[in-house]
Amino acid sequence: MKFYTEPIEKSPRIQKLVDALYEKMPQIEADRAVLLTESYMATEGEPIITRRAKAFRHILEHLPIVIRENELIVGAATRAPRGCQVFPEYSFEWLESEFDTVETRTADPFYISEETKQTLSKVYKYWKGKTTSELATSYMTDAAKIAIDHGMFTPGNYFYNGIGHLTVDYPKVLAVGYRGIIKEAKDARAKLSAGDADFAKRSHFLDAVIMSCEAAIAYAKRYSELAAQMAKTTADVRRRKELEEIAAVCREVPEYGAKSFREACQSFWFVQMLLQIESSGHSISPGRFDQYMYPYYKKDLDAGKLTREEAQELMDCIWVKLNDLNKVRDAASAEGFAGYSLFQNLIAGGQDKYGRDATNDLSFMSVTATEHVFLPQPSFSVRVWNGTPHEFLIRAAELTRTGIGFPAYYNDEVIIPALQSRGLTLEDARDYNIIGCVEPQKAAKTDGWHDAAFFNMCRPLELVFSNGKDKGVQIGPRTGEVETMRTYEEFENAYRAQMNYFIELLVNADNAIDVAHAERCPLPFQSSMVEDCIGRGKSLQEGGAIYNFTGPQGFGIANVTDGMYAVKKLVFEDKKYTLGFFKKALDANFGQEMDSQMAAKLTAQVAASIVASGKELTEEDIKTVYTTVKANKASDEEKKQYAALLADIQALPKFGNDEDEIDLFAREMAYTYTKPMESYKNPRGGIFQAGLYPVSANVPLGAQTGATPDGRLAFTPIADGVSPAAGRDVKGPTASANSVSRLDHYIASNGTLFNMKFHPSALEGRSGLESFAALVRGYFDQKGSHMQFNVVSRETLRDAQKHPEKYKSLVVRVAGYSALFTTLSKGLQEDIINRTEQQGF
Amino acid sequence: MEQSYLETKGRIFNIQRFSIHDGPGVRTIVFLKGCPLRCRWCCNPESQEWHFENMVQGGVTKLVGRDVTVGEVLEEIARDRVYYRRSGFGGMTLSGGECLWQPEFSEALLRAAKEMGISTAIETTGYAEMDVIRRLLPYVDTVLMDIKHVDGEKHKEFTTRDNAKILENARQIAKEANCLVVRTPVIPTFNDTESDIRSIAEFAKSLGTVREMHLLPYHRIGSDKYAGLGRTYTMAHIEPPTKEKMQTLLSVVERVGLKGQIGG
């Protein structure tokens, strides 16, 4: 069969909605925090699950509601577009201390009014000692806390925020509405016996589910009433009709099952936004939207009740709304997740649970919606397998060619068996979707805890050279002075020992946080839409899901590979240098001067720590620090020697050039992270599974990492994901892809991320698209898992740095997501520009 | 089993992977060194001489040329097999320089590629003895052959060689090759008039089996290399043909009854 591939025009409404969204800087609003606190104060002493449900209800009863101009799909979490609520139950200290800088910081600034500051300050007093982050801290070992302080890994995501990172049972809400879920909970409740050992917990959980679902229904009714009211006072006939329709739709859904595509769209949106009011967890991913919406679309289309254009407009409206939600993060995390991204991953195409191709009209229309709206949300992905229709891949390639960085391409042929190896049934594995950046899971059955921490694989390598010391403190095991190591095996074993030690601490930290969430922030609303919480009578946070994982991600494989390889060759095989000399060279940053931007950053860090220790700091002192930081102390003779070493390192083979020896070496190096991880368990009854991707943390965490033996200079970015280090893959895209495919993508079942940057000329014309599709197919044939592309010329990005005002809507692929280029920090912008640009020849 | 042809030696100066604007699909191009012609506009001047040369590019001196065996080249070619297959018609292209000037090497390389199921093409001036060309043809899917001018004098003036042998070979190749595509670099002051192109197109049409003719617009991308080799680029003053001009010439080709195309 031939799919409908004719272009569908963008309705004028969509541009108006987009323009309205980006009129102003996003703002922080206090309503949710105030309501939450009121409710918590009134429920002291009650079971936590009940308190959560009551707070959710209280919030939904009183949160200001607004229908924005021109909207067809309604429901907003904040008064102002792209605003954000705050979630003090997870953490609050960071925001309080950043009140005065959050508006002016470089990454993801937010406006906050004086009034909001005062309101929040008042509310915050209540939360001292009550947050998940405080409880998590007290559960962690001292060693884990020290490791975090020294930047060995950062569990920041869930340490300070909700978990998110899931796809709930949208199809169930679309089919039976919250009324149906309430019935299910009531039935389960009726089956309990008062004498059951776990009656108390189960019954309270089920009551909380019922209360939360009722709250969602009532919230929609508020919108129905508001729309009806607005209709009465609207003079414009067309708009009045639209508002009347909104009123009618919100009366029906999400309380009952959707009877039309229109209702299905609105019902979907309520689910999507309410999840993000209950908790601050991001990466709430719509998943296989094209699959669960299709029956509603098809029915209306066949019955002549809906045109393709109308369906497209509704989808476009949802795409816009996904950008209306926002989240403020602490300054450091904002750099790691730069671009105001909520990572709501929506995926099209792929197989159904029986292994047949499931691409449909809506898969194509999802591409079109992304093209029409041209915004960073949703994080749009496509699934590819042997049976993927060529025309769908070409349509996806057309979107890639626009430079928006979407879609990301995922390989069914790797992900399905990888998930099976983690215990998913074949049917469930085939029905996977992607969470957040690159993390696969089976929707509505999984609590994946994807994105559980960033683990910088370069840091343990630094510690090998310092015998476990960092900034003078013994934070890692004593693996021996490098000067005494006689064989490469000794050196590699030291690295493995450092890795193993910090992986265990990472697990300790994640599990401490996990327990804290179960105890302080179980989420009844979220749990109502994930199997088998209702059946088991417990929340997702307590292990209610069928599949439970913790997925912390490692990055820096390319640097570790190139670096270990350099040591192996130059020290132990060619015997040209000693490890002692390597160490000196690394300490001296290979005799290189630091660039002024980096030096300034480091100076600021040093200054901040001096001030924090209570000392005064003069202008003169700062100048001295800067000069010392920037200048290199090495003598000219030493500099010459270091330069020679650097040249020798640069002449060695590097990961990313299709050379078997070093590529297979990279495979082994990646195992130093992925293999130990599999042996750990989490408190929800699941296991740890590694991912290999950095989001955008390779830049800020690189800025905390000294020089590495691959010739990477101190404080510069670390290689992103499984991609070769920037600028080191010089044999073209096929060679680079072949290298990356030699890693084991199955064991990294929490996802791998391979970034490629193309010059626009490479995708020119139909033949450019065809070749691009062949590249994706070829990489996937060789069992790569994920691929994403930036198609923007270096000149364009440079110009955007100079004239940000001209490029307000320039979207680029950052890591597992796309963001507006001009909102990224300078360091991240540079990193994106420096990724190797592949051209067709 | 004896596979001594894999040991056949040849001289190349580059292997270019993921070549997507030079023939159908994803291709790997092997650039052989040494050419009988000296076209004034040549964008790969380092391909012309047989002997190794130093070329300065971006301040770095690089030795151009290396001797390799068929087996070594195949190893590199085979690495992108999956992409050739996925792009439908991708494969290996021998370019130059002139592959006909290293017939043992070219024959062995083409034969081995075909045995591995890789589709093959050659880009050639056609300037060689027909017996030599015949050795290669069984292993070539597509012959991309330059017809630069039908006028012998003009041809000699701009390329240093007469075109009689080339035109004669074209007639034979058209009969014997699996597929022959005629290509013409469009060079202002040499062959960029409508009548120049029409003559070439009519000649191509007269060959009987030729269906396609590609017009390759002159460009100056290789001009820096002349300085890098210590030579003089004599066409620095020539402007590339405009898009409109190329379109006009394309319609000339199509009027003759061939499928025309701008670029490779």
C-alpha cells in the first residue's frame, strides 16, 4: 500500500500560537507551591499517599486556569505561556539561593517577580527538613557524598526533582476515561479483606488513586465551565463556536472514553499536562502517539467527520502545547539539560507487538506537525527496522534536512533483543518507545528511572594518575603510584578498580534517592496509569510497575579509549615515554595555555570557593588568580617535551575511523562501565542497566575534568555519547558509523547516543536524501542503536552567535533532544560547532 | 586457492568514501595516479603525473601517491558494502588519473569487486588501446566516459591529445559495455556553446546504445592545488557557467533525444 504523502498545509492558527508562546521570557509562578503547602499543613500526620492525593486535589481545585487565544486544545499549568511551577517537596534551597541570578544566567533564564520571590520564601520555611533530597542525603554513605562533591558522578536529576521518565497508559485513558480507572481501583478495593496483612497500605493507595482521578475529572470540568463562560462574552462568531466545542469536549474527557479524534486529542493533553503538575519529573514521554491515536483518526476520517487538514491542525496544536510546559532547574543542571527541554519524547513508526510494520498516516503527520511547529518539543523520534517503508524514512530525512535535529532514529533490530535480554517479553519489547533522550522501555508497564545519573568515565582515569586523590583528598582507592606500574595490565586494572569503586557509590546514591522518593513522594495519579500498581496496591515509587530499572548513563568512551590506547602504545609497547612523564604532562595540561574563556570560568570557581570559606576577595586577588590559572608554569624545555608527546598521541589511531583494533578496544573500554552496572539491584525489585549518552553534560562536566591522556586539554568538553571525540573521526560518516557500531549496543540497554553533524550540502536533492537513508540503514544493519543529526553549517552557527536576534528560532540537536541554539550557554554552542562536520564528497 | 591477482600492485593517491554526488548511490572512489591527458581545467592536478609529488595544502606538505595492492584497496572498499547495498546502486568507482593506464591493477580490482557483489563504475577519458579497454569491460557495470569535444584541433589544444582515438573507442565501447554514459565537462571558452554541446550530444546519440549524457559544470575548487604543486593554473580568469546557462545546455541535450543531467 502507498501512504498518503501529499503535503498538508499549515493552518494560520498554528503560527499565531507559536508566536504568542515566544513573546516573553518564561516566568516562575508560585501558585502550585502555595497550594501544595496549604494542603500539606492541613494533613500533617496522615499517610503519605493520602497526603499526596489530597495535595494534588487541592492544587487542581485552585490552580488558576487559562484558555489562551486561538487555542483548540486547552489546559495550561501556568498563567503565562512557557511558565513553570515549582515543586518544593523535592528540593527548594537551590532556587532560593538563585532567586537573584535565575533571570540573568546564561543557560535557560527565567523571570521571577519580587512578589513571587517573597511568596516562595514564606512557603519554603515549611519545607525545611521535609524534602526528598534531604532524606536522600541522609540515606547516602559519606563516601558517595564525597564522590558527588568531587564531580565523579552527578545524580542531580532525581536528587532535586521528581523522577518522570515514563510513558503512561494513554490508550487506557482514551478508551475508558478516568471513570474507567476509578472503577478498576474500586473493584480492586472491593477485593481486599480487612484482615489482609497489607490492607492498610493497599487500601490507602487505592483510595489515593481514586481521589487523584476524581481530581483530574473535576479539573477538566473547570475548563469546560471557563470555555462556556468565555463563549458567552465572545463576539467573534467563529471563536465562540470553538469555545463552545471546547466546553463540550472538556465535559466529556478525560472523564469518559474519547468518542472522536478531537476528544482523544484533548484527553491526551490533560493526561500529559496533569502528570507534570503532580511531579516535577521530566521526560514524560507521549511515546507511540501515532499508534494509540490512529483508531480515533481512522474512524472519524472514514465516517467523513474529520478531514486530514483538521486532524493535522489538532496535532499541531498539541505539538505547540508541549512547548507550553516548562521547568526551572538549578544553574548547574540547566547547563546539563540546556535548552528549556522537557524531553517529551514522541515516536512514530516501527513494529507492532506482533512484529508487523505499524507505520500509518499519523506517523507521516507527526513529521508534518514537527515541520509546521518547528519547536524543540516534542522530542520527535522514529523507529526503523527492515520493514520500515522507504517513503517514511525519506519523509523523516526531509525533516532532518531542515536542520531541526529531529527526528532521532532508533533501531528496532537492536532495541528489541536488548530489552528482551532485560526480561521483557517479546511482545512488550516490540512495542517499545523512547523516553527522554534515547532510553527505550515498554510503555505503561515500566518505571525505568532512566537518566539516573551522569557518570564521567574520564574522572576515574584521572584518579589512576593521582593514586585515588582529587584536589589533595583521597576519594578513591589507592591503586598504586603510576611510576611503579610495570605492565599495561596493571594500569588497566587500576582503572577498572577506580571504575568499580565509583560505580558502587553511584548505585548507593541512586538507591538512597530511590528510597527517599518512595517514602516522601509516592505519586498516586501517575501510578493509576501504570500496570500493575492498582493490582499490587502500591505506587510506582514503591515498585508497583511490572518492569523496574535504574539507568545511569556513562559518557566519555572515546576519550578513555583514545587515552588508554595512547598509554598502551607509547608507554608499554613503544616504550617511548614513562607513565611518570605522562602524569607530569597531564598535570601541566601538555604545556598548553588555557583559553581566556575557560580561565575566566575557573577563576570564578576559585573565587567562589574562597568567598564561601568566608575570606574577603579584592579585585587584585581575582586578577592574580586569573593570571595564575591562565599561564602555564612549565618551562620552555618542558613545554617542548609535552608538545612532542601531544604530537605522538595525535599521530596514533583514534576511535571513529573504522579501524578494527582501536574500535574493538573501545568496545572493551565501554564494558568497564556497562558490565559492573548489570550486577546491581534497586529497591523497587529491578536491576541497574547502563546507558551511554551524556545529554549535554559532557560540556559542564568536561569543564571539571583535567587533561586526559588522549590529548584532550583540561576543562574542554568530553566526547558526547558513543560518538568519536570531536574532530578525530576524519574518514567520513560511513567510517565513523562503522566504528561506533562495533561497540556493544545491546548491553547498554538504557540507550546509546550517536551524534552526527552534516553540512546541508550532503542532503541536497533527492539523491542526498537517498544516500542519507542508506547511511541510517547501513549503520542499523551493523547493529547501531541510535543516530541523530545536526544539519546546520558552521558558518550559520557562527553567525547565530554574533547575531542571536536573527536566529531566535534556530533549533539544533544538542544530545538526546533539540533546543533553541541561542538559549544555550557559550560552551555548549562551541561544542556543537566543533563536532565533526561530515560532508558528502 | 590461488588468488594472486589480489597481489597486483597499483598506484593511487586517494580513496574517498561516502561519495554521494558522483554517480548513483553511496560510492567509494579510488583515485588512480597517472593520466595521458593534461586538461587545462583539471581539478585533480595531482592525479596527472605518475611519479610521487609533494603538494602543499593549508601550509602542510603532503606526499601525493602511494603504491598499494588490490587486496589492500578491497579491504577499504568492502568496509562500506552495507551502504552500497542500502543505497540501491552504490559501489566502487575507479577515477583518476586514468584507470586505463594501469590495466592489470584496474582489471584485478574490478574483477574482485564484482566477485564480492559490489557494483562497479569507471570514470575514463577513453584514451587507450581498445584491447586494453576490453580487458576491463566484463567487470564494469557503468562506463562513465568523457567526450569533451568533437573537434580534434580544439580537443588537442585544451587537453594535449587528439580525440580521434577517443571517438573511435567510444563507438566500440558503446557496442560492448554493459552501460555507457557520456559525460562532458562544460568549460567556458572551450565547449560551452549550444552548438558545441549539440555536436557532442549528437555524436553520443549516434553511438546507438547511449541513453544518458551528464553535463559537469566547470568549477575552480581544485585551483589551489596547482600552486601547491608549484604549477600555474591557467584558467584562473574563467568564471563557472551560470545555472541558467547550464539549464539551456541541458535542454539542448534533451532535444537531441538523450536523458540529460547536470552534475554526476
